Amino acid sequence: MQDSLFSLQGDEAVLAKPLDRRPRRLRVLITVTAAPNPSASHGETVCVAGLEVGVTGTNWIRLYPVNVRHLGDSARFGKYDVIEVDATPAIADSRLESWKPDMSTLRVVSRHKKPWDRRAWIDPMIRASMCSLLTAVAGNPAAPSLALIRPARIVGLDIEPHPGWTHAEQNKIDAYVNQYELFDDRAKIPLEAPRFKAWYAYVCGDSECHGRHRQGILDWELVAYQRRLGRVPDAKARQAIADRFLGMVCDARKDTCFYVGNQAKHRNTYSVIGMYYPPRS
């Protein structure tokens, strides 16, 4: 897995996938659980990302597909837990960080006990330039597809109504819910679309960044928070989302950074797939 290295600034590397397709045991510090989306094959799927921590160093890993809501209690993991899982290089996804996990092999190695107790692993991965990431992937599709960016200035948070699932997406959900499984009689709860979508607008720390980046938020935390708002009227719900994800997450006393990831079919399109906001040292 060390045949090819791709680096933007020499401070992080993406290891090439092995040529063989044999499963490999990965140990991953979970940093991102994206919002679930309808899937034809799996009903609903989540993209999980994190840092592979082991003898080869620290590298970004993307695990997909994962049906988080369908995990048993023993395999259920949270943000900043460390897991072990057998995985194979994702054939359908050429991004170097992408692996397909065998969820039956997953076990939680350690759970985080205090807020931000994984900083020793995470902080060295922070980079300032979103612009250099975009430049790199424009010239080389194998450039990093995952990163942790520290904005120089957060301009704002845009919130808009979610349009709901498309007809095709709803068909996937219905097919999954109605599918009979011989050895699993657990009730399948249809995946509901959230009420709102949101985007962060920010200026990165690149000296040549003269504009602003506007990236959609795909973190499950945003969806889960909306669920907690229940029947709160839309105007108050919008304000509550702004208070949390702009007022609290982006507070000046926090060292706010964004986990970003691109799309397999649109390598130059990055989204905020998670937020990292420990207190400033």
C-alpha cells in the first residue's frame, strides 16, 4: 500500500490502494459520519470517514457503504471512537481513500471518554488551504479527496428548505422498507428527508484566496439536530440551527475546522462532511 504517495504540501499523504483485492484489517479513528441517503442496494447508506491509525502512520480512510441505523448494539460506534474492520479497496470508487467494509467484522476498539481527547491524532492533519486542495485535484484525480481545513474567516451559514426526496430516491426507500429478509425481522423505519439544507461560506487561509468557499453541510449532526427540533416552527428552527452551527460551532473561542470530502463523480466538488471545534489552546 506504499507504492505511490500523493501530497499537497508534504504534510500529509494518501496511500495508493493495493493492487490485490484481499481484505485488510483497518483500524480507524472515526471523525465523520455523513447524513444517510437512499440507496437501491442497501436501503440507506452512510459515508463514514476517519484516520487510519497504525504502523503505516496516519492516513485518511473512507468507508462505504455503511448502514449505521442497522448496526447492532455491539457494533454501534460514535464520532472519535476507534474501530477495527475488514475492508477491501473499493472497486467502483477510484478515490484512493475509499474502502468497502465487511460490517460483520466490525468491532469497537476504544470509545472516546472526554471531549477532544483525540487531538494528538487529529491536529497534525489540519491544513489551511482549501484552494490548494482544489488546484491539486484539478490536475490529478488521485489527489486527496479528504482533508481537514482551518478557515481563515467564516463568512456565514446559509439555510434553505430541503426539497424532499426525489421520486427515484423515494422508490429506493419504499423498496427497502418493504423488502422481506429471512433472518432479520427488525422493523425498517423509512428514512425521512430533513427540513433544511445548509452551507458554510468561508475564506480559507491560502494567501491567494480572494473569494469565498461555499460548501454544503453533509454531516449527520445537522440532520440529527433538526430531528430534535420536532414540531418547532420553521423560523425558530432556522434560528436554532444558526445558533448551534454558526454561533456555537464557529464561536471565536473555538479552533473551528471543517472536514471536507469530494464526490466520486465530481472530484472538484467538496462538501463539509463534519465539523471539528475544540477550544483554542
